[in-house]
Amino acid sequence: MKVIKFGGRSLANGEGIKNTLRIIKEKVADGEVITVVVSARGNATDELESILEKAAKGESYQEDWEVFMDYQQDGFEVDFKEEFLVLEKLFEGVALLGDYSKKIKDQVLAQGEVLSAKLVTQILRNNGIPAHFTDSRLLIKTDAKFGDAQPLDALSRENILNHFKFYNEDTVHIVTGFIASNTQGETTTLGRNGSNYTAALLANYLNAEELQNFTHVDGIFTANPDLVADAQVIRQLSYDEANELANFGANILHAKTIIPLIEKEIPLRILNTFNSIHPGTLISPVSSRKGIKSLSVLEEVALVNLEGRGLLGKAGIDARIFRALGQNNISVSIISQGSSERGIGLVVSARDAETARIAIEREFEADFYTHDVSKVYVVRDVSVISIVGQELATFNKPYNALIRNQIVPVLFNNTVTGKNVSLVVERKHLHKALNVIHGEIFEISKKVNLVVFGHGTVGSTLINQVLAAQADILQRKNIQLQVVAIANSRQLLFDAKGIGSSWFKDIQEKGIEFQSLDTLLSLVDRFHLENLIAVDLTASSTFIEKYISLVQNGFDLVSANKIANTHSYSFYKDLRVALQQSQKSYLYETNVGAGLPLIDTIRLLHHSGENITRIKGVFSGTLSYLFNSFSAEDRPFSEVLKEAVDKGFTEPDPREDLCGNDVGRKLLILARELDLINEFSDVSIHNLIPEHLRQGTAADFLQRLQELDSEFETIKKGQKDGHVLRYVGDLHGNLLDENGAVLDVKLVSVPKESSLGQVKGADSIFEIYTESYGENPIVIQGAGAGAAVTARGVFGDILRLAERNIG
Ligand SMILES: Nc1ncnc2c1ncn2[C@@H]1O[C@H](COP(=O)(O)OP(=O)(O)O)[C@@H](O)[C@H]1O
Ligand SMILES: N[C@@H](CC(=O)OP(=O)(O)O)C(=O)O
């Protein structure tokens, strides 16, 4: 014989009840001997509870009551007069009294299961199946703890065996789950979600070969599938593992369900009424693989904190707390003590929190006077996440992932066996925390969410590069890299599931006004997005003001914008402090030398203790091209410049290149990378624009390029033989002294065969002199400008962060 249990959703009107009846009919047709346990239909239990509450408060409940009756009746030809009358009387009584006891509540809730079992019995009979309505209150006897009654085993077993003796195996018993009665015959209930427990008891008493629990999900998942989209069905669990899960709150299993099954080694199968081909989860003495892990959640909990300096090292404190709580029937799910904090935190069910606080305050009344206890307070809005099967030795991974995502657990605790860890988090963080932990402990692809600011040339190139590489990155690195937002100073396009290749059109059609960073932050929050990276591809000097706020809101930063690193030294420092405090990273490899691996190399050398004595080179691709051509060819400077402008190698106003500020900024960035304290004003820059051409419009300037010729011709002619002109940045001086650096940006004449002299095209070159390398610098050379290489460099930074987020 098998016991088959159907949950509330499986019995809901429409598809639910239809499928349930079909499953029962098929089993009977196949000759299976079954006993069916049913829950209340749909949300009946919650609805009855809410009507009861309204009645007690003197609020009008009539409308809800009508809706309830209509739903239950729903055109079925079953006579519910008796049950409806019972409920009406109860509600009227409660409304009159303005209150109700747990005993009354049990009588009310019980009707949900009675209505349900009656309906299923009737329909089966109408279909020619011999079915018997079995009221479990006549069979399962319990103590008198209304709302959470404990079965009296021997008596219940005897009743059930006697009852079933009278029926042949062709009769299908439709048994009410959840409800029972005490020895006085008063209705009790076994606790919310208790139908599973009823089914397990029945399976035990009747020596069933299997218990099948039909729910509306495919089985037991690695985390609640309503909260974690990536959760996976666990195909097999041992009793112990399932028990742990149930204890830690996976409401798919009532905490006590497993116990009656263990004794007789009855397998429990969790199946889906709405997807009957899925094999579900099998719970039996065997576990399929060692070290099963899963996440469960306790909501509706609160943290009660007891604080005081006198608690430190004092004996008997815990005993007093537990006694005070025990006397009030309050159980503690987690206790955490930090002696240095001089506090004790207790997690209790939310509805008990206030009583717990008062009970503890009373117990410690005398200690308040002696100032040994300073306060007892309740923190509501917390949830407990338990990682079942988590070894403490590897707990650093999920823990770090939480911190990286700005979620700091309020407290955490592990079981003595070291196999389960529970974390208390603020409820507002629950959803994100679960997903972050889940992604970390299962080898499921990690989501990394990009927000791209600026969609000009580099921005759009990057977005397209990311979109083109997504599938490959998922396959090779198991990272789901998605662009969730694209913004410029006016508009914001957002899609939590990832923006696609039509992004440019979508901005025009679906973009919303980008008023402030809060617009974005609230979206990111609403969709619980984790592993966030903000990518600054603007050249804006105002956007950098948002960096610190982004970091504090959980973003790592990647930037091609040089302003943040060349702004005042105090801003530079403040940003680093914010990064440190929030455990976030800021990568900007493309700030100097575009895609060339320059900053990373310098950082590596510097942090490994190698003394860098000088960095010198051609830092600007534009100016490289200009002077390489001018030095090699016999042409006026204006002609070479004009050609560079026409080819788009320069900024639209070439004075932005010629003024040398861009090279100056790069030099400052490198200096600060070496922990040198410098401001932009410390950089001595040879401005290549003659004084009289510095004002006026770009168009004006472009008309007067020839006025540059004579000066550059003189410089070129004045060189030694075999020499060429190069516009260089030079960081030298005493680099061991944080204030000892000299930063020069200048036009120099160098031998043609020197490393600077042989640079061609628009290449950049960087010579890094260090103590160990002596006179022979490390040289990094290559294309140091251009949208494609810059975007690639930015992409590299993004991947580096994405991989770090995983490690
Ligand atoms: N690890 C988990 N696996 C599956 N479901 C879970 C898990 N943790 C929590 N749940 C919740 O349990 C619900 C299914 O149990 P339950 O509500 O008792 O079903 P039913 O009412 O159909 O019997 C799911 O909707 C889900 O919200
Ligand atoms: N109807 C009861 C008992 C129960 O177990 O329901 P379900 O099987 O739908 O979780 C409740 O809602 O608590």
C-alpha cells in the first residue's frame, strides 16, 4: 500500500484538482492500493485564518467569507452546508467576543481539510471509484497543545489499524491531513504544513511501502525555487539530509515528517502534480552522493539581543535566558554569543519576539539596576539562511561572496558537527543573499551584471564586444556576463535579464530619463542584482562624483575615463578608502596605453618590492603619429597635422592633443600608481600650441595651422644628425620619496636607433627602469589608442573582475 498526499496547490480549482483526480484514477486503474491524504484546497488555511482575524478585530469579514464559500463550492455538486454552518457559527462567536483561543482557531482551520476530503471523496465516487471520507480527528489522537499538537502514538496507531481493518483494499480512503483531536475529542492541528506529517504517521502505522507527496514543484531543490531561479532538483536525499533541510525551514517538508518514516525505512517521494513525468526527489536511507548541500530559509523570525558589560564571563546567564523563554513556551532557533561584544543574540519566531523581550527583561530586572545588563531589544525584519551540508572549512567562499555584494550577516552560527551554517541577514537582503550564496556553493554559472555609462565610440564597441562574447564566456568560464543597463547623461536603458543586440534602438524606444543615480540604484535593488560592475566610458568630469556612491552601493568599477585618477589627490585617496571599506575593486588599465598591459605590469613590479626608478615614453598615439611622420618625412608640420586631423587620429580640436594635458594626466596616473603624492599642477608640460593660437574656435585654429610650421622646422633642423623628435612623458627624480618625483611632458630629440627613436606609426612606448633591470628598461610597446583596442582593454578589466568575483 502507498500513501499519497496532495498539497493545497494540487487541490486548487482548475488544473490542480483536475490533475489530482486524474492521478488518483490512474493509480486505481493500475491496480495500486492507495490511501490518500489531502490538505485544505488552495489557500484555504490562510483564508480561514484571515477571516478569523478580521472577526476578532470586529472588522467586516462577510465579503471574504462569501469569496471563500464560492471558491470551495465552485459548481461542485457536494453538500457543504454542515461545514459552512460550523464555520459561520464560529466566526459569529469570535466576532461577538472580540477574541479567540488557539482551540477555536484549530476548529476553524480544520474545516479546510474537511471540505477538501469531502470534495475529493464525492468526485471519486461520482467516477465509480469506491472512496471513503476519513476524518483523521477520529483516528489521530494528540495532546492538547492546540496549533501544534503532538500525536499520542500508541492510541493513534490502534485507531488507525482498527479503522482500516473494516475496509477491503478496493476502497480509497480520503484522509484529512493536518487535523486531529485530543483525548477529550476536541479538534487539534499538527502545525502549519502538517498534512505531510499526517501522511507520514499513516504510512508508519499502515506499514506503507512508500509515501508520495504531490506538491506543485518538481521536488526538493537546492534552494527554494520561488526565490532562486537557478535552483536545481535534488534527485535523492537520505533521511538525515532531508531532516536537516526540514529543520532549517524548507517548508516543503514539515519538520517532523521524516521521523515516522525512518523507523520503518519507508521511502518518501516528492512529486509534482503539474508535471507528473518528472521523477522528483526520493528520500530514503541512501544518499546519492556525499556532501549534499542545500539552502533553506526561516522567515518570520526576529533577533532578540541582550547587551551589557556584566555579561562577560558570568556563569548561568544562558540558563536564565532559556529558563525565562522556556516558561513562556518560546524556543530559540539560533543563539550567538560574542564575549568581546558583551552581547547575546537569540533568534526566535517573530510572533514570540515581544514576549521573549519582556520575559528576558523581567528575568534580568535586578541586573539592570547594577548596570550589568544595559538593554534588551528586538531586531525585526531579519531572516535566517541555513546552508545545510556546509563545511565550516570552506565557508569563506559564500561568506566572501556576500561581503563582496555588500551583505554583512547580522550574525552567524554553525552546528557542532560543522556541517551546517546559519546566517542571519536583514530581510531586505534575503533574496539577493540566497542567490549569491547559491551561485557560490553550486557550480552554477555566475551572473555578472554590467552597467555601462557612456555609449560613444568606445562604449558602443565594448557593448557589442560583450554581446558577441557572451556565449563563449558562459561556456568557457561559466560566467553569465550581461549588460543590465546602458546610460548616458540623459537616458537609461535597463533590463535585469540582460540587454540584447538591439540596444541602440531600445535606448530610443524604451530608455527612461536618467535623473540621478538613485534611478539606477533602485532598479538594481528591486531586481536583487549581484556582482555589479559599473563601467565608465564617458570622458565626463562630473560623472566621477558618482564613483564613491557606486562603490558604496556594491559596484566594482572599470573605467577608461582618466579624470577620477587625475582629480585632486584627496579625491584619489577618498575613492581608495571607499573601495577598501566596501571591499570593491577599481580597474583602469586603459587609462594609460589603451589596451597595453602597462598599469598591471607597473603595479606588479611596485607591489613586489621592485624599485621603479623612472618611467619614460611616448604616451600619446596621436602625438606619436605626428612626430614619427614629421621626423621621417620632409613635409611642413601643418601638413602632417592636417592629415592626422583628416584621418580622425586627433580630437576634433587637435589642440586637446597638442596642449599635452592628456600626456600629463597619464604621467600623473603612473606616478600615483607608485604611491607618489602629486597633483596635476606638479606636471610640467611643454604646450605645443603657440600662445597666440591657444584662444579661439577649433575651426579658426584649423585655418591657421601654417603658423606652427616655422617653430617646428627650427626645432627639427636644430637636432644632431641621426636624431628624431618625440613627445614624451618622463617620470623621474627620487621616486623613493613620495614627494620627490619630477613629472615632465616635453618634446625631446633622441637617436633614431634608440628605443624611443624607432617607434613607428601611432604606437605608444613605455620604458620602465627599475633597480634590478638597471640600464636596460622593460619596454612595453604597441598600439596605444583606438576604440577597438581600448574597448578590448576595458573588456579585459571586466573579465578580471568577473573571475575575481568567482574565486
Ligand atoms: N528547497 C526547496 N525545494 C522545493 N521547494 C521549496 C524549498 N524550500 C522551500 N520551498 C517551498 O515549498 C513550496 C512547496 O511546498 P508546499 O507549499 O508545502 O507545497 P504544497 O502546498 O503543494 O504541498 C514551494 O512553493 C517553495 O516555495
Ligand atoms: N492546510 C494546512 C496543512 C498543510 O500541510 O498544507 P500544505 O500541504 O498545502 O502545505 C496548512 O496550510 O498549513
